[in-house]
Amino acid sequence: MRTSRKSLVVMLAAVLGMVGAVRAQETTRINMGFASAKPTDLIDIPVTFSGSEGVQANSLLLHVSFPKDTLTYESVERALAAELADAEVKTTVADDKSDKTLGVVEVNVVGKTAIKPGIVAYVKFRVAKDAKKGEIKLGMLDSSAKGADGSPVELAKGDDGNVTLFNMDEEIPVIGCFFFTH
């Protein structure tokens, strides 16, 4: 009888662990996207607001670091989730206080109505003409969100962005989707 109780406890712990993993996947967060580029390219990095069904916020704020010698901030463009909320998207750019080789872009999205999960903005960067092949991290320094009543929305740490740089003479791989090609 003791063995079956132990087995029951182990199975219960496993089930609870799976429920926790599912909840973690549905955690609300703001993420930076990724792009591939060559020197001198203008790239769009998507900013996404994600979470479970029904999650909403009226304002989003994030700070993202980028290497100033490789990327230059150009502008921000409002995306569909922000458009649907009739949101205003503003940015400011400053030097990172602790690392002068980095710049920090602040993205502030304020909706007239609730912002639902989706792409809220595209942050545009210009790649330097002397940029070297490799990976560049766009570091998510912090993020916050507020509901319609001004109360904070609980957010998990969002994902960093990434830029894959290729040499000028290289082809950037193009990945197609089977469902869109058939």
C-alpha cells in the first residue's frame, strides 16, 4: 500500500508540474523580435505583447539596449495591435548609463482602448556599413504594463531581440512556409 501512495504522490507532483509549465507558457510578457541583415540595411524589429486569452493593457513601456557601433536607431512604426487600440507609440533614445558602447531605446505605447496581444510596434535600426558578420543581442532591460485603471499588469521577463548579420557578398537564407506555397 505504501508503494501505491508514493506512486500517487509522484504522479500528482508530475501533473502539478505540467500545469505549472502550461501556465508559464501563457505568461504575459513583452518581447523583442529578430531580423537578418547585411551592412547598411534598414531592419524592422517587432515588439510583441503576448499572454493568455483575454489579457489586456492600456499602456506598455520597455527599455532595450543595442550596440551603438553596429546599429543606429531610425524610427518606430505602430503595428496592428497598437492600431486596433488607437494607441500612440513614442520612443526616446539615450546612452546606457553603465556601458557607453550601448544605446537604450525606450518604447512607450499608450492606447485609447485596451491593447490586446499581438505586434504593437516595429523598431527600425540601420546597420552600420562596417558591421561584421555575427549575432547582435537587443537586450530587454525592463518592461512594464498598466491596465485601464492604471494598476500594474504582472509581466514575466520578456525575450531579448536578435539580429543575425551577414557579409555583403552572402545570401540571406529565405525560409518559406509550406502552407503558403501550396
